[in-house]
Amino acid sequence: MSRLPLLDLARPSRRHWLGYLLLAPAVVLIALIIIYPLIVSFDISFQKVDIVRLDRRAPFTFANYQQLFGSAEFWMSCWVTLKLVVVVTACCVALGLATALLVNNRFRGRTVARLLVALPWAVPEIIAVVIFAWIFDSSFGLMNWLFFRLGLINETINWFSDPNAAFVAVVVTMVWKGYPFVSIMALAGLQSIPEDYYNAARVDGANAWNRFTNITIPSLMPVLGVTMVLVLLWVFRDFSIINVMTGGGPLKSTQTLSIMTYEHAFGFFKMGYASAVGVVTLIFCVLASLLMIGRKADGIY
């Protein structure tokens, strides 16, 4: 009687083929969902088309990229994206690490405090945007009322019609939504640090600041490095927060590359040009990730 094929693959000499066979459905699914659309987008970016038809290909051209790199709107979007990535990532890491250190201590109500820290991450993004759109409303928003009560302003701030104020509103919303992820990751890293390290440092006379800079931060660097990459990519590609709050305005002051891609694809129906923006955005994301991972591999993180 012949042996069953799967049993034959279970032999030690052929076990790796069994692994490939089990992974094949997932690989095919990923190829259909991710790789194929990327290939199609890359191909369309070299076509001067408005409405894409996969059964009819336009002539090959570099016109989309020539128009893109010569566009002031594109470079403005790159600058806004860079500012947003740097500011939001830095604030999320600082606030997330601070809250993680706070809830890592033993105190009454620590479980409730941890729940409250993680709560913004559990709130759907669109609900968070609606809440903050009301908070920053110029007529009856909570933020203007609070600033008036504190005596910080004498006149109403038009949060969504002033370029600088709109950028601040977007940053605050994204930081509120993103910092709990950093807190959760940092808290997991803090709980993995052996308590013996801190006890030995106390015996040697190290104060709290010395323990933080010489034990906590170096031990957390692997976790923080990965977390920073994930937060950076999230801010880079985030669409819903900016689109709902400001739509990229006013005066393109909050228009990131993601908003620019959507606007040209579904607002002006310039699919070839929008695909070129998307390809460039993907390249920027890959380069930023490789840079962060390279710094981590070199021991900087």
C-alpha cells in the first residue's frame, strides 16, 4: 500500500516541504491582496490616464513623475507630511513612555489607570475625530471655552480656518489616538526588565535619574525602536483623521501625501498621477523604515 503524500512529507528529510505547503495559501492570499495591487498601481503610474481600464493600457510615459516633481503642491505635501511625522511621533513616544512609567508603579487603582491609558487606542478612529472636531469647534468648542476661562486668549481661535491652528488640531488628535499604543508597548518592555537590576543600582547609590538613564532607557530601546517604526508608518499613511477634520486645508496646510493621493484619484479622477503620488509615498515609507531599522541594527536604539 502506498504511503499518503502528507505522511511522506512529514519525514524529517522532507519536513521543510510540508512547511512550504502549509504557508502556500497565506502567501497566495497576500499576493492577491497586497502585491498585485502594488504592481497595478506601479504600472498605472506610468500611464497618462483618468479612468483606469485594466483591459486597455495607455502608452508608457514619464509625464506623471515629471509633473509630480515639478509641482509645488507635491513638495508642500512632503513638507507637511514630514512635520506631522516628526511632531506626532516624538509626542507619542514622550507621552507614551511617561504614562507607561506612571502605570508601571504599584499604587491603588493601577488597573483602572492602565485601562484609562489604553482607552483612546480602543476608540474607533472616526469617533475620535468627531469628538475632537467638536472640541476644536470655533463657535461652541470646549478648547476655546477652556482657553477663555484660563485667560490665555481674548478672542476666538478659528481652528479650522487658520493654517497653524488647523495643524495643531490635527497633531493633538493624532497624539491622543496614538500615544496609548506606545504606552502598551513600553509597559510590556518595562515589565520584562529584571527587578534585580534596580536593586543592584540602589545598592551602588544610583538615584532615580541614573536608574532611568542607565537601566530603563537602554533596556527599552529594542521595544521603542520597533514601536517608533510602527507609529511613524501609521502617521505617514493616516488618512481618516485629516480628511474628516480639515480635508487637507486650509490652504493645503494639513494636506499630506495620503490626502493628495485621494484628492487626485477620486476628486479629479487623475488615476495615473495619483498612482505616481502613491508610489513615491510607498518609497518614502520603505526608506524611512529601513533607516529606522538600520539605526536599530547599528545599536543606536
